[in-house]
Amino acid sequence: MTPEEEIAAGTRLEMEAGRNRARQFASNPALQEQYMADFVPAREAAHLPIDPDVKLPADVRATIARGNAKFQESQRQYKKQQRTTHTDPKATAPSSIISSVVDQKIQDRRDAAISALKDNQRKRADSRQWWFACESCASSSIGS
């Protein structure tokens, strides 16, 4: 048997063993009860009350608060984009990435990078406006 055939045979055996275990689990209510006793579906867990005795560290609470604030900001941006009409469907798509960083130095560095990008965009837009203004002035002075 070649090494490739051995790997394929092993894979087939593992798949068969997995199917057998799944059948055994499905046919045995005692196993299901044992393993599913602590399982809570996500939709139900979302509605469970928060335990007041659990005290989260301050940095975790701050991270959660930043994430919630960013989420609400993205919701406002999305609603604002829904009110405006664009020809490009990609222009109305909100950002789907919401991130929150635990380390304050990293968060500050990220905020500085984002503000630098925004400044560059503003400078580019201003220079374009200046260029168009110069072209209109030049064309009007040439024509006179």
C-alpha cells in the first residue's frame, strides 16, 4: 500500500467511526441527556439575566463600553447612509468590523492612525478644490 492509499484508508476509517458515533449518540437518549444537560442555545442565553454577583475587571468593562459605543455609532452611521441615496450600492454599505482593544496604548495608536488617514483625505480634497479653482481662473483669464 502506498503512503497516499494509507492516508486515504485512515481518513475513510475516521469518517466511518465518526458516523457510527453520531448514530450511537442519536439513538441513545441517556447519552443525549448527559451531554446536553448544560447546553443552552445562544438565543436563550441572550435573554438570561446577568448575574449581579459577577464583577468584571475595569479593563474588561471599559472594553465592553468601547465596543457598545462603537456599535451604536455604526448604527447611527448606517441609518444616516440609509437616508442618503447613492448610485453606487457599495457606498451605502456600513463597516461590518467593530473592534475594541484592551491595551490603551494600542487603542491610542489606532485612533491616531485613523485620524491621520482622515487628515490626509481632507488635504487631498482641499488640494483638488484648489486645482479646480485654479483651472477655472486660468480658463476665464485666457478667454478674456
